[in-house]
Amino acid sequence: MEKISKIPKEYNSVIEVKGPLIVVEGVKGVMYGEVVDIKSEDGKILHGQVLDAMENLAVIQVFEGTSGLDTKNTSVKFLGETMKIDVSSDMLGRIFDGAGRPIDGKGQIIPEKRIDINGLPMNPSARQFPRDFVQTGISTIDGMNTLVRGQKLPIFSGSGLTHNRLAAQIAKQAKVLGEGESFAVVFAAMGITAEEAHFFKSEFESSGALQKIVMFQNLADDPAIERIITPRLALTAAEYLAFEKDMHILVILTDLTNYCNALREISAAREEVPGRRGYPGYMYTDLSTIYERAGRIIGKKGTVTQIPILTMPDDDITHPIPDLTGYITEGQIVLGRGLHMKGIYPPIDVLPCLSRLMNQGIGEGKTREDHKEVADQAYALYAEGRDLRDLVAVVGEEALSPRDKLVLTFANEFENEFVAQGYDDDRKISVTLDKLWYLLSILPKNELIRIKEKTLQKYYLSEDKRWKPKGKKELFESEKIDMAMEDIKTEK
């Protein structure tokens, strides 16, 4: 993008310092989004961006905060260009702060290009429909809510749930299938604690996954205003690697709730009329400028896929942040507090989850021919089993029919054997589908009405491989011991 103005202009006419904003009067030729350098009384250089440009006034957000600035001794230089980031293939394996500065002690990167962080709108006619499978190694995602290249699939979590561990696990395990495909992860964390930042860094380094990750981190004690640019820096790096280096990029953004809270803070400082729960009325549009940067472009080999993660205040899925996110994205993965209380990890509640593009990424040649049928059957039985739990709480398990008891058993085993998996358990899609067939063998073949007969004949397990109640062997052994004791008594 070309510069907005050719000659930098400097002003000493700051008339107001308020929160993260300063107001400069007497300005001319200033444009929205223009980058500025701010010089404080002690000579320190801060950085900012024009939020509002009027006839002779400019409102500027200061990325480092306005502490130490006053209206008399502060000068502002308008640089005549939008905010940009240096990008390079050397960004892989590197860690940057929320403003795009390297913080891993490996020095500056040698840029191959300098790109506007706001990106360029993707021409709708140039968009290619998302397709092809992205394997996360998480059974509940790969098997039941498949992620597709070019998709944006958010994770809705809650305070205290294990979304950070899940984010780290996906970043370590994610891959695309097929030979000759280059894959990498761009990981952006906003408003995280120092402990969380250490967790992510140590996990990526110890597993060796850091070599395929570009990491941006904005800490909780960093300026809130910096959180506005962190996801845009990450997405700019992702677009460069995808569309100019022909790589398949998975972008993980956590936590978008902190981003939206920073947006609300700026809106309050600007004294804008608040919308729902104090968030600005333009939050939907602002979020769309992040989410809509995922996709595929006709004629380009690379893709950008997004997994935004957000925490729902009070686990309220109707809160403005998850509500607006749901309108823009193509489904959602929901973490359930009930599963978390049972000690199940990851606590992904399959029933409210949805991947609207799942059918584009599964089937023969992508995952496996039986994928859709076995997933649909498992979902239906699990939903029925959950309803039966509520019924049992009222009438007791004795009132259930033999079939109902099998369905209830399936629901319990589905959570314990399929939803639950270890933090280091990277399941291939074939393993995930085989697990579903193993659990479906709890029911007789004629009860699997959502699966075609042809598929049943090929994949339904033989008698010796079907599910069997746990403890059967132990019970048999105890019976043998009892019999042996009886024999001893008889001999005596």
C-alpha cells in the first residue's frame, strides 16, 4: 500500500491526554489509520495510530499507553503511512511481542517484504470454497466437527476451562495430509498472564513444534491498546506465508474476549455511545475484519485457516462476543463445564458443536468413506443417551428398556473413551474413526439405522473385536478363585 502523505509532519499542539488517547489540534492532511511517533518530555519515543481524523483535530491511540505524556511538552510526528510489519520466512520458529518486536533474543529478522497489517480485502469472486481436511489430532474435532482448510472455526470456552491446554495441543499436533504440503501455525495470544506465556513457550520448545510456529504474545500487563493490533500482525504474517510462500497456515487466536474488552476500553475513552453490555456498536464489523481474513484464493496454493478462542463471560453463549462471532464464522466448538467437572480432557461438548463446512473436508480421498455416516450415528446415539440420563434421574435405571440401557452405556463410554484423550495423545483420523466403530459395537448392527448396509458390512466389528464391559476378565478371575476356595473347603 502506498504512503498516505509523502512528508512527515510534526506538531506540538496536544490539547488533551485521556486514557490511551491523545488529541492533537491544528493538523492538516492527516488520514485515518496513519502511524505516528510521539516524543515525550524525557525524549522517549512512543508509537500510535490515528483513530479519528477531523478537519483540524486528530485522535490518536498510543500503543505503549499515555503515562508520562502531557499537553505542553509532547510532540507528535505523523509519518504518512499506515502501520506495517516486516515479514519473512525466517519468522518461523520466532517469538514476537504484541507489537511485532522479536523477544526471543535471536535478533531482528531480515525482512523480505513490508506489509500493511490491515491486509487487503479478499475479492469475493477470487475466493475458493474451503475444502480438504486439517487434522488436529483431537477426536471430537476431527471426527465430529471436522476443520477444513480455509475455514474459521472458533472455540467457545469459559473461565477456568482448559482452552489454553487445548490451544497448545492443537498448535503442536495440527497438520495437513498429503505429500509435499508445507504447513505452519501462527499463534497469537492476547492479554495472557506471564505464567500462561511461559506455558506456551515451554510447550512449543520442548516438543520441537516451535520450528513450525510463529508466535505473537501480548501480556496482561502490556498496554490494552496493543491487543488491537496483535491479531492483525499475526494474520498479516499468515497471509504472507500462505499466499506468497504457498504454505497452509493455521492461525490460533486466544483470547478474543480480551481483544473485545480492549475495543470497549478504547470506545469508552472516545466517549462513544455504547452498544450491548457496553461494547461498541461496530464490534461486529471490527470482528469481521479479523475473521474474514481466513480463506482460499483461486490460483493460490496456500490457505489460511482460523481457530479463534474466546471465553464466554458466565458461560453465556448469548453474550455479544460469542453471539456476533457465531454470525461471522462457520460453526463453533464448545467446551462444557460439566465434562470438565468430571475430569474429562478436552471437555468438548459435542452436542452444541457444529462445523458447517465439515462435509467439504471428509469422505473418500480426504478422510475415509465411512466418516459422515459413523459420525452422524454416534452423534444421534450420544444425544439420545444424554436425554436418557435425565430420565434416569427421575425414574431410575430399572425403568429403562434393554436397548435404552445400551444407549446409556454408549453415552458414558463415548465420553470416557472418545471425548477424553491425553494431552500428548495425537490421534490420526483413522484411529478416531476406528474408536467410533468400537463404541458403536455396543449396540447390535440393526440398531445403527443411520449407517448404510454396505458400510456396516465393511466396517462393523467382528465378534472378537467388539466392545465388552470392563471388568469382565476380573470378574471371571474372581469366580475362578471362589471356585478354587470351594474345592479346598470340600477337600477338607
